Amino acid sequence: LAGDVVVVPGLTLFGLDVRTGAVRWTRLGADSTDGTFTPALAGDTLFVPGFTGQEATALDVRTGIPFWSVPLGKTVFVPTVTDSLVLYPLRFAESAAVPEELVALDRRDGSVRWRHAFRDSLGVRGGALVGGAVVDDRVIVGTNIETVVALRLSDGALLWEVIAGGPRQGGYGRSALRVGTQVILHRANGVMESRDAVDGRQRWSLGNNGPLWDAVVQRCAPHLCRANGRLRVVDTAGQEVWAFGGGNQAIFLSNVAVAEDGLMYAGVEYGRDDTRLIALRPPAPVGPTSPN
């Protein structure tokens, strides 16, 4: 939601009038590009991949007309926006000799401010799926080879790097969520962990105990929520305070949305042919969900 426009992401982006639902504008997205489904909205600007999936585009959310579009030569993934920058992960170059990168573009005109090349490991490409979590002067990014790096926002300099596991155990997934000076990440094998943004030290780690989906960790103040088959409410010290579903119970098909009064909504599956929208109120205190 931006002013009086609702943006509906997908292979075609829709801008809808919030009062009537009338379509104000549409724009064809890019196939196989995660950033089309998870664009970044900041003020009146929507940051997405362009038509080809290999360019970064800043759209006027009121009209769908680009402010600027920059060809980057690699597939563009989920962006992260700061006060002055938009950070795009770039993956799948035509040549294996060309590194996968994180590129920082100026929010105003799309000019390249810096690029950071991720290293590979044992033949596995070291790129990222999301632009990372911004903490003060740095961005924290989890990579495809289970490496976490901290880059300085002003120039992209490497501040620290932590090798968290073997490259074939599954890299870091979509979530990178700031909680104070912690960054919450999760790996493709379902492990959710917290790292200190100052030095990369792991504060806690929590394994997965349900089917794995491409869900993100959300804030549901004062806790964290994640629905990977099983809905889990975790405090910021990594302790599970409540869980529901999974196994022979309701299988969560989506992340939860939490209203102001703490009521949760989610899509779940009971058995093979029974899919429902449910509302539930957990015994743990939760507040409105936010990805940031």
C-alpha cells in the first residue's frame, strides 16, 4: 500500500485504486525473477526487475511509469532499500567465470555506487537471493554457500565474513530481518538463526520441525513468527514460546498476518483436499506482522 494505490506483485504488476479496486496501471514483470514477486516499496517508488529480468527498474507507484531503468547483465533478485541506496543481488551470469554480486544503486537515478563479488566454494555459486538486512552502517547478507557477510554501505567494503557450514548443506533463504543489532536469517534446510551484526557471532540457532516452504521470518512484536508447515512464535532470544500445526495437524501454506488485536490469519491445509483460511489467537502475546 502506497498512498491511495495498492500494488499487487506477480509476473504482471498491478496498481489498484485503494477505494474502488479499479486498475490504474499494469506492467509486465520478468519470468523466473524473485524480485518481481517481492519488490521493494519506498515512498512513491517501487523497485523491481525490468522486463528482461536483467535490469533494475524504479517505478512511480502512482502511474507505473519508470523513473529509471538500469541494465545489469545478470538476473536480478529481491532488493533491499536504504535511505540513499537500493541493493540488488545479481545471479546466473552466462559465464561461470563471472562472479555473482551484490550491486548498490543510487536511489535517485540508478547509478552504480559499488559492487561486491561473492566468492564461490567447491563449484557452488556464492550469490544471494535477497539484498540483506541493513543495520546502521552495514548490510548483512546470507549467501548460497552458507556464508554470511557484512558489507559497509558507503563503499561495499567487506567488514566480516562467517562460514556457517558446508556449501552443499543449503544456503541462506529469503529472510534477513533486523532485530536491534541482531540479524535473523534462515537456511534452505530450515534452520533459523540469529547473528550479531557487529561481528557475525551466532547468538542462537533453532532447527525446523515441519515441512519447508519459502517463508520468511516476520516480526510479530514482541516476538518473531515463521510458518514453515508449522507455525512457530519465537522470542528474540531464540526460545520457542508457542507453536501450532505441522505433522498430522494443519499444514501452514503461507506466512501469517497478525492484526492489531493479535488475531492471526493464514492459509492452511488439512489432509490432501481441505484447504482453508483460518483465524487463531495464540496464547503468546503477538502484534501486527511486519517483514522489517
